[in-house]
Amino acid sequence: MRRSITLTRFRKAFGPGLMWAAAAIGVSHLVQSTRAGAMAGFGLAGVVLLALVIKYPFFEFGPRYAAATGLSLVEGYRRIGRWALWLYLGITLSTALVVQVAVVLFTAYLSKLAFGLSWSVPLVAAVLCAACAAILAAGRFRVLDLVIKVVMAILAVSTLVAASLALPGADLSTLSLWPSEALSGAVPLAFVLALMGWMPSAIDISVWSSLWTLAKDGASGVRSEPDAVLLDFRIGYVGTGVLAFAFLALGAALMYGAGEAFSPRGTEFSGQVIDLYTGTLGSWTRPIVLTAVLTTMFSTTLTVIDGFPRAIDRGVRVAFVDPEGTSSYAGTGVAYWAAIAVLSSLTVLVLAVLPGSLTKMVDFATIVSFLTAPVLGYLNLRAVTSDSVPPDLKPGRALVALAWTGLTVLIGFALIYGFTRLG
């Protein structure tokens, strides 16, 4: 018989769900959701809803596996087979730089706008990466946990207020659960797939979520109970979904049909995002809005700079040091710091050599995430339904059925994208 979740039990588990949300609410929301609203009004609302529903199980399986076994999904992949672990590491190593470049690039543009900097983008990116590394070195998980909670509260309040003020002036006749805009060719298929690719985020952050759950237990000295862990995650997931529609509403209400479109140039795009808020809330709110948006993207940058190295560190350890996996490892060893240094250096180098446009960089990163989603989703499903998970903590039939449905949809869209590229 399960015990009810008390406030004390929940507080011990609270945090990793918001970290997951902070990693998700960034480029996918500030960039992709607002672009979707500006391009099609509420015509892509169904695409956003579909992505949120069909990808839910794969994200939930991360904290579920960690709470049930005391291990991360990395160990879960190894227990499926050595091939599964190496496949995950291959995907992670091949996508980490692309994702980090896209996130840091947008954060750098916002930083230049907020502080009126004349510095080059690579220099701002270098400062951002160094600042994140310093925070992680100084406070480890505890500081990361605290920073994310404060930032998410600021973002949620400012975004919901702006969306509620803008919504009465929006054209709700465009609202549709069927993406007719995309199917008619009014919106490029590549953008629809990019929207789904990071809505609410890339599936590989489910691994980060499992690692953050274990780090939370390590920081508190108490192992969180599964029900409390899942409640923490679901709060973060629901909040992420609500804010996705809030950003969609801002784009639809203030830009759709107004003859305006988002610029692919990073500096101009950043200013347009800020104007979405200040045009609704009033010019006096500009400093507040700048703070909210910048801190949001900084928190996303912080979680990305922590997440990939944490996963790489764990993967390397499981592959070469502890193939069976143990729950005693903290997850921030030599490989963790080496990965931070290498990824940060390569990020600055890429931005110096190949600056590119913001929207193209984001679309490329999100399509890559979309195409790898079925593989990672399948591995998550295999891990959480394996014998490693106690029967009473495995997902129910409905959730497993939803996962298989999600895999089918993701594979279908990936094949459609492949055929269109070949054609």
C-alpha cells in the first residue's frame, strides 16, 4: 500500500523537476514557440500539444528509473546491452556540441542586448561558459538547484502575465489541433519538425533528469521516494507545457498577421523577443523583462553545460570503470570537468569560425534532436520495463501504450522528413 506524499517527503525530492524544466524552457520556448505563433497564429497549437503528449513517457522514465533503482538511465542502457550504452554515447557525443552552440549563441545575443555590450559573440560566449563552470565548481549541485528555482519563478510569473494581457487581442480563429498550415505548405515542414524536435525538449535530457535525481539524493543525504520524485517531475512538465502555449500566444497575438516576421539575425531576433513582452506589459517593464529572459536562457545554458558532461562522465565510467553500475558514484569526476572544458572551448571556436544565423543554427540543432528521438525513446522504454525495475514501480499499461504510440509517430515523422530530403 502506497503512503500519501507529505510535504516533508516532497521537499526532499523537489528540485530535479525544475532543473528539467529549466533545460527545456529556453530555445524551444523563447525561439521556437514564439516563431510558431508568429508564423501560423494558433495553427500549430496541435503540433505543440502532440509533442508534449507523445514525448511525455520518455521524459518521465528518467526520474522513474532513478527513483526505482538508485541508478541512472546510463546504467539502464548498459543493462540492456553494451551496444545500447555505446549507441547512447555516440548520439550524445555527436549532438552535444550542436545543442550547446545553439543555446549559448542565443544567450550571448541576449547578453549583448541586455548589457549593451560591443564585444564579439565568441567573447561573450567564452565569458558565459566560464561563468557557468565557475558556478558549478563553487557550489556543485546545491547552487545549481537554488539558482534554477529562483529563475523559474521569475520566468513563470512574467510570461503568464504578458500572455494573459496579449491574449484578448489575438485572432483565435486560427486555433487548430490539425496542422493545416503545415500541410498546406504555408509553414515549412522543416520548421514543424524542428518545433517538435525540442518541444518540450530533446529526449536525451531524460538521462540528465535521472542523474539530477541521484545528485539531489546525494546532496540531501536521503534517497527520495518514487512517488515524490514523479510528482516533482510532473509539476515541472506541466509548467513547461503551460509556458509553451504562453509563448505561442505571445507570438500569435503580437506578430501573426501584422506583417512582421522574426529576423534570422541573432541581435535583431533577441530584440523582437523582448519587444513581445514590453509591447504588452509597457516600456517601463523592459529592465524586468530583460532580467527574466536573460536569466532564463542563462539557466538553460547552465543546465546544458552541466547536463552533457554529467552524462558523458557517467557513460565513460560505466563503459570502462564500473560496467555493472553502482549508486555510490557522485557523477562529477575527471571526465565531467574535461567534457566541460572541451565542449566550452569548441563552442567558442565554432562561433568564431562559423557564426551563422541564429534561426538556422537552432533549426539544425532541433532537427538533429528530432531524428535521434525514436532511438533514445526506445532505449528509455526498454530500461524502465526491464527486470531492474521492481514490478510495482514500472509504468502502467496506459503509459507503456502511449510510449509505443509516441515511438510510432516519431518514427513516422522522421521517415517523412527523410523522404522529403531525398526528393
